[in-house]
Amino acid sequence: MKKTSIWFWITIILLIVIIIYLFTLGQVNGAKKITPEEFSEERKKAKQRHKRLVKHLDNQKSLKKHLDKRFKQLYLFVRICLVSIWLGSMALLHIRNILEGLNDFLLYSQLSVLATAVICFLTFGTITNVKDYIDSIKIRTENWVYGKYVNIDERIENTQLEINQLKESNFIGDNAN
């Protein structure tokens, strides 16, 4: 009997492995291949999501525009009320003949500013926080108007970012609606 060399068996095994690899090339791959039908399904879902997001973004922007307009009107009303209180107190002092000239008017105006500072001091603890007192009025008005939409700017940015990601994913073109 003839002795076969080890190189003969290594060559046979290598040929068998190569033949198996060639025959099972498409089936051994563990990654899922996307067939054209699945790819079009993904594209369809991405386009629908893009359309919903664009509509949602438009709604968010119109809501923000509406809330900004409402806030500006309301904050203007608050400022007008504060000035009206000051003017009303000056008019009341004039009607009572306490204000006789410009000196008295300036004196009592300064007294009203000092009263505002005292209210601020009693509320916040320091006289230097008059600006903070005015800002707190603004913030309270803003919270009253915006309510649960206080972070609408962040929501708009996140929605816009998601739309841009969908456009970059090659599923959606720039002219997608």
C-alpha cells in the first residue's frame, strides 16, 4: 500500500472547503439582505414618517408663533397695567391736590419707585433685585401663556433634526413632501 502524503490531504480538505464556500456564499452570510420589495417598503415608511414630521413641525411652528404673539400681547398688557397703576396713583394725588407742581410729581414718582423697591425687598430680600422682580413678573406671565409648551423651541429643533436625518438616509429626497 502506498503512503499518501500529508500535503495531499491538506489540498483535498482545502478544495472541499473552497467548494463549500463557493456553493454556500449567499446563504452563510448572517447579515440580512434587503430585497427590492423590502427596500421599497422601508422607503415608503420613511416617506410617510417624513411627511408626518414635516406636518408636525409646521404645527409646532404655527403654535409657537401663536404663543409668541399671545405672550407679547399679554406682557404688553401687564406693562401697561403697571404704568397705569403708577399714572393712576399720580392722577389720584393730583385730584386730591397733593401734587401742586413738577417737584411734587417727581417726589411722588420717586416715592412710588421706592415703594416698588420695598415690595421687592420684602419679596426677595434685597433692594438690588428690582430687575429680578420685573423679570419674575415676565417669567410668570410667560409660564401662564406657554404652559406645557415652554420648551417648544427644543421640540422644534428635535423635529427638524429628525427630518434632516431622514433626508440624509437616502430614503427621502430633498423634494419629498
